[in-house]
Amino acid sequence: MKIKSKRLFAIRKILATEKISSQEDLSIKLKRSGFKVTQSTLSRDLKELNVVKHNSKNETPYYYIPESAVEQNIKEEQKQHGLSAAIKSVAFSGNIAVIKTLSGYANAVTVIIDDSHSENILGTIAGDDTIFIVMHEYASHKDILDHLSKLFKNIGKLLK
């Protein structure tokens, strides 16, 4: 993965887990994660990720990525990495989905699934070529497959 892709991933992760109120705060967090960025680079990254600032009378303003932008970012990342081709099959057992990938690709596929923040997915675990997705008890196999189809082209055809 290129440095820029890693940095964008780090920004998404930070914004998903913390309320960051300034570019300076975000820059400090990125530096702690191993990314030294200039203000202009950070501004370009935020624009590319479609980051917006939440303003409310009752809260301190903070940066976040709207859901529609998250989906767009995932589609762009998928195109960049061509990960759809790395998925070999999808199967279900109860509230667990099992995705088989080419050797070495499970973690990269899992990152995209985790970044999609689906309400139907409790969590994922990745090995070398296998991913376990634990589904919420109210989620159906169709719900999960529909969500995965938004992330990975033609995944529905790989159902076992």
C-alpha cells in the first residue's frame, strides 16, 4: 500500500474513533501514527476524503466523514486495490459469514469491510486467506450480502 493510501486510511480511522476539532490536532495524531504532514497536504487529504466539520451549539465542532462519502471512499479504495478479484467465495453458517480470498489478501479485504461501518456487522477476524464476519443477530444473510455487494463487485456470484 502506498504512503498516501496508508495516510488516508489513518485519517479515516482517527476520525471514526475520535472527535478531532482542528487540523492541528489531526496532524498531531497522524504524527503519533508515523505520518508527518504539512497543513496543505492535510487539507488536500481532508478534501479528497470529503471530510466535513460538524458544528453544533451544544458541542465542540469536530471533523467527520459523512456516510455517503465513506461509501465513495470505499469504492475508490476498491478500484485502487482491485480487491474484488482477490475474493474467491462467500458462505454463511448461522450468524457468521466466511469469505475466502487469495492467499495474503484477507486483511486488506477486512480493512474495507471494517471501514464501511455496517450496522449489521459486529466484527471481523482475518487470517491469511479467510475472513470471519460476525453478524448482528437481527441481520440476515441477504443484508450482509447486499452490503458486501456495495463494497466488492460481483461478490454475490461467489456465494457457496
